[in-house]
Amino acid sequence: MENIEALRHRVDLSGAFAWPVVSGLTAIVLREKGEAALNNVWRSLMAAEQSQRFVEALDKLGIRGDAPAVTAAKYHYFSNTIGGLSLQYMEESPKKVWIRYMPPWGTFPGISALAVPTSVRRTILSTWHPRNGELLGCPRLGWVATKFVAEGHQYDEGYFMEYDHDLRPEERFRVEHVEHTPEFDPAKAPQLDPQLWPEARVLKGCANYASDYVKHVIETVVAQFGMNTACYMLSCAMKLLAVQFTPALKALTKTEGNDPAALAQMFATILGSFKNSPQSRKTGPDTAEVTFETFEPFPFAQSESMRDAAFAFFDMSVRTLNGHVRIERRFDASTGVERWTLTDTHTWLW
């Protein structure tokens, strides 16, 4: 049984790997295909996420009986907080409820946020939120965006408003800059039922949230551009992510050393932070291996191209950590077992 400290560490590690994959792949889409393509990816991703998550979560979160504006705002407040984001909730009235997405952006860490076109955040916040009324059966509910970090504001912000008349589809979203908006009072913020949502469940929800976004953004990119192009872009992202994030990830795994056995253990720890059961072992004085059957959070498990694209991260990690070590992968489709072999060649490879 996983104790709470081990669970916290596993969730931290899975998020530290998963969110850069999401932001890295979308950054490569921007680099390779341009702003319009990036907006299309996020629009499709948000629509798919909403269709899969929103309605079924109302009972899980205990918010189905609330007023439509309250329900919509609580959904985003609770679900994103569970996912590891920082939000604020201000209920001006049962028909007008504000939410704020506090910085920094989880999906674009560090200075990568500076490269994201301003249109992308508008796309994200205009795809999901305005459709909540439709899914709640309330055609009077709309979403008004009031601030965007990408446009020079201190946070992303807006409010759900239940009007006194039905809204046409094009009326469900609008932008209205409001300089002075309600102050957040933590004492008045809604709380999840601690009996239904103990810390362990919240942590597991956080891990699932990150894992699902990796899976769904890759599926979206495949749907938009085809498997070959998607695998090329994922491979580009994984290589660059390895160069940038390997030292931090290694520190989180608490791995000591850069020999084959240490690297195999590091990779097994990363894979094990998701719903995988990898095994690492030293197979000789200069060799080690990692074996596993599932390759979460990556979809299209039967695609050799997709597996190879995801593997690009681990291949590049080895190159950055030990230029004498070679890593090779083999996947046995008949058994579903993937094997990574690490060998110290005692020769500089690069």
C-alpha cells in the first residue's frame, strides 16, 4: 500500500514530466505549423476534454444541484484545483460568479509563456466555458472573459452570468475588460467534501489530470496532422524536453550516479509515476535494462512510430547524462513487453 508521502512524491514527479510534454508538443506545433494550427489543436483539445469530463464530474464534485452559474464556476474551481492549478472563486450572486486562473501557467512553464500567441488563451477560454450552459441545460448561461495574462493582465479571469433571456450560440461568449473586480476571500471559497475527497483522492486526481492531458493532446495532434507528422513533432518535443528537464527530473527521482543501472532505475521511477509497473535491473558489470508492459501516459501503444517518438526523451536523457552509454529499445508486440537495454561502451559516442 502506497503511503501518503510516497503518493505525494509520485504525483509531483508525474506532473513534472507530463506538463512539459503537453506544453512542449504544443510549442512544436506552433514552431512547425503556425499560430492557426496551434489554436485548432487547443480548440479541439478543450472540446474533447469537456465532452469527456464535465457532466460526469458534477456528481463526483457534489455540485449538480447548484444554480447554473455557481455549478459552472465550482466545476472549474474544483477540477483545476485538483489538477494542481491555483484558482480563485468569487460569488457575486447566484447568477454571477467569477473565477481567476492564477499564475504561473502550468501548461507553459518559465519563459515559454512569452512565446505563446495571445490568441491561444482566448481560444482556450472561449471553447469550454461558454458551452457549460448548453451541457447544463441552461440556455441563459454565458461566459464573459475580463482579463488575460497574455495581454498584460495579472491573471486570467472571467465570470459566468445567468441572464434573464436565452442566449444565441454567438452570445454565450464575450470579452469585456473590467479593471476592478471582486477580491478573493478564501473563507468564502467552496470546499470539497473532505470525507469524499481525502488528500489521497485529490492527489490521484491530480496525477490522472496531467496524464490525461498528455494522452489527449497527442491524440488531438494525430487527428489534426496524421500519425507520421504527429510522431515527428512529438519526437522533436521529447528530445528538447530531455535537454532542458533531465537534471530536474533526475533530482526528483533521487537517483545517484550515471551508470547504466542508475539510469535504468531513474527511467523506471519516471515510468512508475504513471500507471505502469516497470522493472529495472542490473544485467552485468556494464549493462542494465528496464522492462514494462504499459507505456502510460502515451496513447497508440501498438504504434512503433509513437513508441519511438516517446522514447526519444529517454534516449536524449542518456546522451546528456553519460556519453559512454548507449540505450536501445525493443518492443515485442506478441507479449506487449518493451525492453530498454543500457550499455556502458567505455567509449565516447558523441
